[in-house]
Amino acid sequence: LPQKCLPTINSAMTTPVDNDLKRPVLRSYPGIMGLFILLRGAGIVVGEAKPKRVLIIDPVMHERWNQLSPAEKYLNMLSIWFFRANTECVGERSRFPGQMRQTAISVYDRLQSPVTEISPGNFLIETSESACALALLHEFGWLRIEYAPPKPGKAALVRRIERTSFGDAMLSATSSQEIYFIREESKFRDALQ
């Protein structure tokens, strides 16, 4: 995405993130980064390299998208995020398939209390991928995030995270199979010893 359009897109987001950066990049806006990854993963936005590098909306995919109900859109984007989306489309290295899902579950699991106050250098937001996961968890309604006002020349930092009961239920539903396999693997290992 061109740098010059990021502030405009940010202002249209449900939760815009303030920053005081002179030249913000996509990583400076984790919500936009997450949305862009989902749109690319869904095939709604595609890149063209010739004659000039541009992003275009695929009209066929856009029309199909518009035919979905809100619930279908939500679940479609959730499945794209967890199973198809890849950070390589934004220039980040992807370590393994399902990495974005694993990052989101890992970040959510680290929130031990219903409300977490974030201090500078907190372990929750160590990478742009963790920041993107938090922003998507917020946009999907699993968390509520509050940002601190940005310091001069800096991006805004997360100040407070509140888990939602919907997020707790969704985490349980989307990670229970994985937890089951971990438990079974543990039983299997114990039986071998």
C-alpha cells in the first residue's frame, strides 16, 4: 500500500490508531496491515505489476463477497486469517502455515486476567505480527484495545487490553482441537516412557 494513503485509510477504520511519525509505514498501522492481509488472502485485492505496481479490487470476488451475509463474511474472514492468510504479502517472513492463527492464539493465551494494563516493552507486542494479531483480535470482537496518545515522533502504543466473553468462547472453540491433540500427544509420550 502506498504510504501516502495510510493516514486516510486509518481515519476510516473503526479504531484509528494515532501516531506522530513523519513517514509511517504499513507496520505503523497494525489494523490496516491485518485488513490488507485478509483482503489479499481472500483474493478480493490483487496486485498487478505491469505497467505499474498497483492494487486492484477483483470485481468477481468483490461481487461474491457482497452476496454473503454478515455472519458468512465474519466466518469467512476468520477462516482466511487462521488458515490462508500469510504475512509474506506485506514483506514479512512467514515461518510456517497457520502462523497467523498461532500468533493470535499465543497472544490471547498470554492475557491471564480479563484486563491487562500494558507497560512499555511488554512481551505481548514484541513483533509487528503480534501487533497485527492484537489489532485483528480487536476488530473481530475478541478483545477491546485502548491506545495511549503517541509521544512526539512515535507511534501510539497499546495501553490496555480487555478480553471479551465472546473472545474467550471463540478461543475455546477455535483452539480446542489443537489443545486436544496436545493432551493426547502428552498421554502418548507418557505411555511410551
